[in-house]
Amino acid sequence: MQTPASFEYERATSLDGAIAALNERGANARVIAGGHSLLPMMKLRLASPEHLVDINDLAELAYIREEGDEVRIGALTRHVDLLRSDLLAERFPVFRDAENVIADPVVRNRGTLGGSLCQADAAEDLSAVCSALKAKVVIRGSGGERVVGMDKFHIGPYMTAVGSGEILTEVRIGVRPGAGSAHEKVERRAGDWAIAAASAAVWIEGNAIADAGVALAAVGLTTIHLDRAEELLRGKPPSDEVFDQVATIASEDCTPMPDGRGPVDYKRHLAGVLAKRALQRATSRALHQEA
Amino acid sequence: MNVTMTVNGQEVTRDVEPRMLLVHFLRDTLDLTGTHWGCDTSNCGACVVHLDGKAVKSCTVLAVMCDGHRVDTVESLEKDGELDPIQQGFHEQHALQCGFCTPGMIMTTRALLNENPNPTDEEIRIAISGGICRCTGYKNIVSAVRWAAEHERAGQEG
């Protein structure tokens, strides 16, 4: 029987209260939301927090809305709501692509956006999605809020910029013209973690790619943001030729480990194929060519 | 710590350790052994119950997280000796062999039909994709859910 080690439990009734509780308890306190990463880690003693602060009652952290030139998503938004959001499907269809293949519908009823990002598992899909979209996250502590770009958010395997006594409260994604995005994943069976996955976003102006983001999941110690691909794509007209070059970059810049999901050569190859497919679909969407 | 929740329509209060999982609270504390405890890793779906009407895997929810909330298990489905259409459908379509996955499959598909009374086979398959039937009887499970959907709709129209 797998049961977590003993801990104290507290139900937060306000965001400030949750932050105060975390500060009071120090480094051994953890936030719990959906619990579908933290509880399995606790069962396996990979995590042993002494104090859990449950934020599931903080309904004010569950929302998806457009404000000005940003889409803002509350950290407590569940996978199922990300999947079903027509606003997200319209603005950033990469979310629906990814959510359709994250775990299974019952798990998606519980797991949250904030939990997924804060778990910082390199194989987790939404981190790649948010990296490709160049999202920013809002981190709140007792001293106020700070906004951190996804490029500075993951600082190592299972490590993020969220410090002790802080909570990730919101994800912000800029709305810019000519946007298209897509997520491609290969998994061994329905609902599994990726063997490899790629998220791509493009912003097309006229005939050229004004900006792009490409990120990989499951093929390194952290989510991999392909900076070289972004530089290559910027200013170029979209073409299979340039996407093939991105595929080469993806294969070169990832750092997969051999495991039961496949050997290194296969994973590098797959990362390249998926990066290209994601870019092709993102581009079709940006140009409204997708059926 | 004390938790109070509504389980199958009845309010219950118990003193539990914070680390107790909902599946063990239901089975060991309340003696509601209809909910099965399977993989313990949120992979198999045998332990699915409804938390505030939504299907959840009770091996990955703490009992204390349900304080003040509503939990419904497979025991809640039969009413006055009458099986729920999904239970009846599993019977009619022979949708169980060993029966271990059955409570989770039934609660998962009950939640599906509550939201979508007329699902396609594809939608049923997606809905049960978080449940594992090691007898591999998926085809009959899909038939059972379709049977339930058809009879439930006929019953409501009649």
C-alpha cells in the first residue's frame, strides 16, 4: 500500500492566507492543488513535505479570460477547462492539441495548469506549450507579485523560479496578430507520458515569420526551448525547407536519455520530426489553411 | 483531524490522518468496499468516484481534501432495488469478467452520460481511456454504455 508520510494539512481560504501559511511553515511546506503529481511523489517518498496548504477552494484562481492584449489563465484552471475553452482553441489551439493527449479525462478533472508548470517535469506537455507561446507567469509572495518569462521559469529538473513562500497565480500569453500554434506528441499508449513532444508557435506578418517559438518535452532534463530555431525562423517565409532545418536543430539540441521509451538516436530523430510537424500545423493555422 | 463530507447523500464525520487517501477512507473507514483499490498510481481507474459530481481517482485525492464536499460511490447508483441503467447495461451486455475494473468503469461512464446522454463509441472510448480492464473486455463495456444511453434516453422520453 502506498501512503504518504505524515504531514499537517491546512485548507487555504484566501490567496494571502495561503501565502502566509507557506511563509509561516517555511521550506517544508508545499501547495497542493490537483495533487496528481505531488501525491504520487509523496507516496514514493520522492517528496516529503511536512505541511500541505490546499488551495482547491480558491476559485478566484480558476479562470481563462482575455484582458487587453493578453490571455490570462489562473493557476488553478484544470486540464479539462483548458481542453474545453473555446477562447483558447481560437487564440492558441496548441492547448487543445496538448490537452487531448495529457493523461486521461478523469485525471484531467483534477490536474491544474499551475501544478503542471510547477512540477517542472521535463516530460510534461504544458511546459513546452507555454514555452513555445513565450508565456509569462505571475508569482506572488508576501512582498507582492513578480512576472517571470517561461525562459527563466524552469531552472532545473523539477526546479522553478517559484521560491519558498510563493505561489504561481497566473499564466499570461500575449495576443499578437498572425498567430498559429500546434502540439505534436508521440506516446506508447493512450494517456502516457511522451516519448517526445514538440510545441510550436509562429506569428506571421505578410509573407514572413515575424516571430516563432519551438519547445520540446521529454528529450532532456528540462523542457527544451530551441533558441537557435527561433533565430533561424525569424524573418523567413515559412517553407518545408526551413522547417527541415529546424528539425535538424531539434535533433541536435535535445539531450534525451535512453530508456524503455527508446534509444537516444530514435528520440533525437523523433524530436526533429515532431518539431517540423508542429511548425507545419502552426503555420497552416496562422494562414487559416487548416481544414 | 475531523472531516465531514456527504457520502452517497449521507453526512459523515470521522477523525482521520491527513495522509489518508479517499479510497481508503471509503473502503476502510466507511466500509464502502464497492470502490476498488487498484494500482495506487492513478493509472488504472478502478477507484473512480464522483467528487462534487466529477469523476476522480480516489487513490490520488486525500480524504481531508473532501471535507465539506460531496462524494458519490458505486453504492449510490442502485435506487430502491433498481439498478442504474449503466449497471443494468453491464449486466445485459456482459461487460464484466473478473469485475475488478467495473466500479471505476461504471462511475466513469456515469459521469460521461450525465454530461453527454448520447455519446458516440469514440467518445465512450475516450472517456474510459483512464480505466484499465485486464480482462480486455473493452468492447462489451462500450456496448454496455451505449445500451445504458439508449435506455436512459428512451426512459426519459417515455
